Amino acid sequence: MGRRARGRRLPQQQRSEGAEDGAEGGGKRGEAGWEGGYPEIVKENKLFEHYYQELKIVPEGEWGQFMDALREPLPATLRITGYKSHAKEILHCLKNKYFKELENLEVDGQKVEVPQPLSWYPEELAWHTNLSRKILRKSPQLEKFHQFLVSETESGNISRQEAVSMIPPLLLSVQPHHKILDMCAAPGSKTTQLIEMLHADMNVPFPEGFVIANDVDNKRCYLLVHQAKRLSSPCIMVVNHDASSIPRLLVDVGGRKEVLFYDRILCDVPCSGDGTMRKNIDVWKKWSTLNSLQLHGLQLRIATRGAEQLAGGGRMVYSTCSLNPIEDEAVIASLLEKSEGALELADVSSELPGLKWMPGITQWKVMTKDGQWFTDWDDVPHSRHTQIRPTMFPPKEPAKLQAMHLERCLRILPHHQNTGGFFVAVLVKKSSMPWNKRQPKLQGKSAGSRETSQLSPADPPEGKPADPSSLESQSVTGTGDTEIIQTSENLENNGNKKDGVCGPPPSKKMKLFGFKEDPFVFIPEDDPLLPPIERFYALDPSFPKMNLLTRTTEGKKRQLYMVSKELRNVLLNNSERMKVINTGIKVWCRNNSGEEFDCAFRLAQEGIYTLYPFINSRIITVSMEDVKILLTQENPFFRKLSSETYSQAKDLAKGSIVLKYEPDPTNPDALQCPIVLCGWRGKASIRTFVPKNERLHYLRMMGLEVLAEKKKEGASEANDSIGHAGQPEGEEGGEQSAEAEAKASSPDAAGGDPDAAGGDPDAAGCDPPGAEPSR
């Protein structure tokens, strides 16, 4: 046994010694921030330096600062979501509590800098700090701050996002009525910014606009769903397509199908990423001009497809995290040239005061991976034509080049404001793209009358976006908008005859669309499921029940979701051409034994802010003290709550309720944002159904710090069950501390998320108090 043990230990010792040698060879592990014993990557790349010095993208005399900045780790940045009315409260909490605690703090001999607001981000809603992720995770002094960041990120109130990544959505100038396409959206930080802008007015549950977020990678689409779900918006749809051939969609306008054009398009294309060297250290050793040469064609195709789908007068932002003009100015110049005046670069120099940037360059050269330079397409040998394309060079004619105003592009350099490198250009559409202007073939009407009837006053006269087939083949056939719209309508009608799935459904029939394994089914307005819900919650007549959908065609409907009417229109008219990954927010869940109550469906916290304006009964107004009790105790008896709350609850039938806190403007020390919670009225107690991180968020906003994550859940739950279960009605059990109660009463700790499980809340612990919910 001893020999075997020694034999096992020996390779481990050799490995650890080798690891230490490796760490010393590449710099000390602790200083490098690496774990695992790998040598630190040397932050040198001579070809990179030679390339960018030759292109002169860095002002004279600043090269040393530029390279020094690239070798420094990127500061952590966070953004407070402006979507919820809680943003100001979170900002107040951050500034007056957490940031104050960081003052004069030292970690590993390094003074912790208090986070500073980004000067160019509106309303102090974005902050940066020199704290690395390693320090945040490992320092006991920063544990509270780290837990705050993790918890608030999960509940969608804070987003960890690189500073330069916040720029494109700001330059889109989004309004709540805009139809927005995010072409390459994953992982979703920019998408969440766009959703926040749609919901600028929290009093409007359904903005007219929407965001369609697309990504080519199916797995990354689910990451995108996770990000978007944190904001609980009925106006977001995640789709899975190749952005360079993303299908054009149709919408129903006054009974006629029309092409959907977007008011705003975000085109954040895949790129070589050499602006991310500060966080993606691999780029140092892998960098080569070949990456840019290979990506240029794809970037141009994606930007072209975006321009085709942009509405007249609309704005498209093209961005990369690359500093390379082959991926930046060359793509923009080529797009402007082929647009023949349909697109122009907007001057956005005054839109983000405080942001430092360099104007776009107008002259550049192309370099091969071997270091060979070309200044003109004519100089490129035929053998290189597959690697180097004419669109990579600047326009030859000085007048044409000047008219493009490439200096209106913005290039952000890392050393100017301690950020990553970035490029952004804002394009405005003046008219249809030239290949969309051809005379359509007549379909029984004059071209003029047909065109007038096809386009609504809301949409500017605009041509059809190119089909996924190449633009060259389109220009040969001369296919016009009208014929294509007509053809697609015929296709849909044929589809209807085959399976009754794709077109408008017959009356009293469900509308099914999407994929068989995961359908989206709108609930008919005369479905017998709806009247009990409408009566129980006294839903307002204006409630848009036609926008309710479910995800099953068979058996009982367990979850009800909701989308805006604009997204409903998109879904109903594009089932065959669009691969939808996710849309809608959960508003109701079925109780397992719901037939015992007046309504089989209880409210879901995810959709409560959307649903609340339409609910006219079963609302209990609670005080701040009531909210604290409800969020820190599992099933508080009525008598633990204020007399006002008791008087409202005592006459209500058992079942789902809304708990509403209204801020008191005369008491500035109290929480100054409204809170809406889902609850359950039991026999003699009230329970809230709020996800753990959301509970912790509300408690923090009310000044209660909850450090419960590391407590042993099993023991506390077992003790709680022993102390409470089986007690006679009306007797109080032993009380837990606020921290332990917050942990034990969270859906995560108490048998999983009740919304996901769909369990009966009354059987799930309301009576007797303290019993664990059933799964």
C-alpha cells in the first residue's frame, strides 16, 4: 500500500514541480493571475506592431502608450439596467453603500480604487473599476460586493459588460416604437440594452416596438435567451439564422402582407478581435492579417443584408472589436459604393459627449500573412485573388472617397480611456438599395397602383430585401418586390391547404407555428380556459388576450406566455421562414390541484410587471415592513402583517394574489420605487413566489443585507420542517433569522422554482406554515 501510494504521489510531485518551473519561466503565477501552472503568454507580436505602425491608426507620439495599455488587464465595467424603475435605487445603493465600503481598502497590497462612472454613459448608469475578477472572487473584504454583483446580475438589474460594447446601442438612438433587428446578437449584452430602451416608459406594458435578436450559432442562441429573459420583456424574439442571408419577414397591415423593414439595425459582426487583446490574451500569439482577410467577405455580406432590410430614414450601426481597416473602413467604403447614394455615414461626433475617439482613416494598404504589402488591387497577382479582394482597398477616385466621409467612423483606442479597442460606424438609409429599385413584373394591376397598395403609409417606399440567393443572380432576373411578395403569399396559402398550420387559422381553431418539437400556439379568444382567469383577476376589457400563447398542442396547458401584438403579427406570418428559438414571457402557471380554487392558474413573477396594469382584483397594498416580512419569512400569519394588509386579505378567497408596494414620497428614507410581487393567500397566511435573486434584490434595496448563500441549506430546511410542520392552525413556530428565512423561503431552496414546477402553492407550504413545497 505504501509503495503504491508513493508511486501515485511521485508523478503528482513531478507535475507540480514542473508547473512551478513553468510559472517561473513565464513570470510568477500570482502576479500573472493564472492558475494551473501554465507559463504566462508573452504579450509581444512583431507583425502586429509592424502592421499598425505602417497604417498609422495611432496618433504620432502615442505608440508607446497604446502598446502599454494593450498589455494591461482590462478594468471591470458594469452597467445598471435603465429598463426597470429600480435603476435609480440600485445606483443610490451602490454609491452610498458598496462604493463607500471600498474607500481606503487594500487587497494584496494593492489599493482598491473606488469605481468611477463612465463619463460618456448617460445618467451615471455605467461604472468601471480596477478590480480584477480574481480579486473580486477571492478577497474576503470584497465578498459582500461580489455577492451583490452576482445576485443583481442574475436578477437582471446589473450587467457585466465591456465599456466599448455599450457604445453601439447608444448610437442607435432607439425609441419605444422602433422595430429593431440585432443581426449577430449573442451573447446578448447589447440586446439587453436595446430592450431597456424599448421599455423607457415603465407605465407602458407593451411598447409598439420590438427586438428580433438573431445568431447563427444555435447553442449561443440559448445564452442569448438567458440574457434576455432577465429583463422579462414581451417584446423580444430570439431567432437562429445565418445573418448574411437572414430571411426577410412579412407582416399583416390592414389585411395585406407587406415586407417588414426595421427602423434600427445593429450589425455587430464577427471579427478578428484584436481590440480585445486585454482580455483575450490568446490574440497576442494567434494574431495574423489572414483572419481579417478571411472575415472581410462575410462582414460585407452581413452589412449588405442589414442595409437591405433597413427602412428608409432608418439607422444601422456597424461595429467590430477589431482595429483593422480591412474589417472596418474597407467594409463601410464598399457598402457605400455599392449603395450608390442609398446609404450615407451619419455624423455622430456630438452624440456621446465625453467619449474619446479617432476619426476613420481614408487611406490604407493590404498586407498578406507573410508581410507582403499591396496598395492597389491592380498590383495583386492572380494567385492571390482568392485571398485578397478588390473591396479591401480604398476607392481610387478622390471625389468619391471624399463624398463617403469615412472620417465620420469612430475608432476607439485602448489608451485614451482605458478600454478595449473598437470600431463603430452609423449609417442612415436615404432610399432603396439600387438592386431593389427594378420595375416589378405586373400582377394584374398597374405598377403604380400595385406599389401603392403594397406599402403602408407607416413604411417608407422601399424595395424588397434580397433573397438569400446572390445579388448577382437577382440582378440578372430582375425580380421585383411585388412578384416576390405575391409568390410568398401563394406559398403560404399552399402550405395552409396542406396542413392548416402556416396561414391565418379558421375560426375556433388554434394557431400553430414553429417547430413540431417546440411549438408556439396562440390561444383562441373563445377558449374555455380564459373566462375563469378573467373573472378571478377581474381583467380589464383592454387586456390583449389574443396575445396569449402556450408551448403545447396536446394535454393540459401548464404555462401561459404573452407577446406584444406586433410580435404576434410577425410570428403568425412567418412560421415557414423563421426559426424561432424563444419568445414571450410567462404570465400564468397551472396549479396541480387548481380545480379546488376558483382559478386553475396562478400568477408568475416573471410577467407580473406586464400583467399588473390589467388586473383589477386580488391586489393587496403592502407597507415596506410588510414586504420585509413577506420576503424573509416563509409563510407569515396574517397577524404578523400590518392591520391594513390584514383587512385587505381577510375577505379574499384562497388563491393567487398581487402584493403591491407604493413608495411614500414624503418619506425620502423609504424605498422610492414601486414593487409588485406574486403571492398566495392561504387559510391564515400569505406566501410570496419570487425567485431567490429577486428576493435578495428587494431586501437590499430596503437596507437588509442577506448573506445566506453559503449556509448549509439541508440543515436549515430540515430544522425548519421539524419546527413548523404539523402545527395546529394559528400557532406560530420558532422564528428564524432574516438571513436564514430569506434562504429557506426562496423557491430555489424550497424545492425548486415554483414557476418551473407548476406546483400548487397551497400544497406547497402555505398551510401549515413552514412545510416544504411539493415538486
